[in-house]
Amino acid sequence: MQDSFDPLTIIFLALAVFIIWKLRSVLGQRTGSERPPYDPFSRKDAAKPDEKISQPDGGGNVIHLPGSGTAAPASQPSAERWMGIAEKDTPIAAALDSIASAEPQFDAKQFLEGAKSAYETIVLAFSRGDRITLKSLLSQEVYEGFERVIAEREKEGQRAETTFVAISQPVISDAEVNGKNAQLTLRFTSKLIAATRNRAGEVVDGDPEGLVDVTDVWTFARTLGSRDPNWRLVATEAAG
């Protein structure tokens, strides 16, 4: 047996040592404090298991009726702030001024968009008997009225069907601010198809193929300055 390595073996050993050293310098060594592998499905802002995400009553079903948005520039005349929404020097414009004074981020146009979405959501939730969604969007008194109708419908074995065909942009018909309590009354006009069926599937009210023009007057309320940014439905009225 030869006691010495042949030149080729020495070259391979030197090359192996060089490769190992290079890999360690590039990849580094484990220290026990490495970050876990990147998870493309994780969210950086996700709550930890022992943390609770604070939400207003109703959680994710609450529709935001701002509340939020971009405040009107300070240089913009108050008389022009509500153009297309309220006539100048009217009680409605004065009430909107009071709301914006208490919450400069209030955006009336954004509010109307949110109210339009809430209107459709509430009507469809009422048709489905979706109490969870309704409870998150209505005042207790209004919810109890809706819930009584749903319960009676269920008792009779009836099922409501509602389909929206069109909803016009709501119009503010009244506005009032009393201290920190603000109320905005909106007039909604829509076209929908509505019918109620009994247990046998027979139509007992409405027309599943007929288009109906509906006008509703709803009042939303909110305590200005509260941490809950949402407006809730506090009164409903079917306009004649």
C-alpha cells in the first residue's frame, strides 16, 4: 500500500474543500434563529392566534356608511361643498355642515354610495330571513319589527323571493343633528321583482315575473365622534 496520495487525489481533495468553503460562505450556517420559509398565502397583518380583531357589533357584515373618506379642502366654500346633494342655505345643508364640523372626514357622496349598498343588502337579507346581517345593520327597534315579519313568514311556511333590477342613487330628503346625534333620511327608488310562495311553491303574494316600482324612505343615525364609524337604519317608511 502506498503511503502517499497521488497528485490527482490531492487535487480532488483540494477542490472538495474549496467547494464546501464556498457553499458555507454563500448559504451561511444555521444559528437557530432563522425565519421560517416564506408562505405566499400568509398575510403580514393577520392576527395572531391569541389576538382578537376588534369589530363593531355584527362583525364583517357591517356596511360602512362613512364616516370615512376625504375631507373637503378647507378653501372650498361651504356653499359649494354639498353641490348636487343639498341646496345651499337649507336645513339639510346646515345639518351636513354640522356633521362635517364634528367629523371633517365625512364625505356625503361616499355616504350615499354606502347607503345604496346597505339598502340592497337589507332588502335582500329581509327576503332571505338573514337575521345575522339584519342585526348588524339595523337599530334594535327596527330589527325587532323585521324579525317579527320573518318569524311569521317562517311559521306559515312561506318563502320570499326578491330580485333587484335597478336602484337609483338615493336622495337626502331630511337631515338633523341634535347634539352628537345625527340622522339622515334618504329616499330610495328601485325596480324589483318580488313574490312570496307557500310550502307548495304556489305564489301567494306578488308576481315572480312582474316588475314593481318601489319608493322607500329610510332614516340612518349615528353618534358623531363615536369609535363605531357605521350608520344604522333607525326608521323605515314606504312612500306613497
